[in-house]
Amino acid sequence: MKNLDLSKLSLVTDFNLVNSLIAMTQVYKDIEPEDIPRIEEYIQSKFTDQELLEIGMEIVKNKENKMSFDEIKVIAEKRLNEYMDKKEAERELVKNV
């Protein structure tokens, strides 16, 4: 257990938050304009990873712009996959050094 990297837990939390935001876009038909700053403030205080925060903010903006749930989900999943590929490449680079 002493080799457990606890910093990875924050990434799990961030991924869960992104998935929660995606689900929110399906549950709520519309987001009222006055709710946007509150949502943005909330998620800015929750994310630990800047790139995942940007994905979360993009989800909120896409919902504000009346994108469908399916469109939002596809875009967010694509961004998450790109993020994971980038992180995997970084890990491989460090491992090979």
C-alpha cells in the first residue's frame, strides 16, 4: 500500500464530475442563463486537473448553447479519450526515460 499514488484519486473524482455534467445535460432540458455562473463557479472549485476543468466548462457552454444531449456526450467523450491518450503517452515517455 505504501506505493499507492493518492494523487490519482483526484483524477477519478474529476472524471466522475465530467460524467455527472454529461448526465446533467440529459436530465435538465434547459439551463437558465442565471444558473450558468453558479454552475461554473461550482465546477471550478471542484476540479483539480485544468484540462478536465476545460472539458467540464465546455459541457456547460454547449448546454447553454442548446446542444442536444447526444451531441454534448459525443464531444465530451472525444475530448476525454484525447485526454486519456495524451496522459498515456506522457506515462510511456516517463517510463522509457
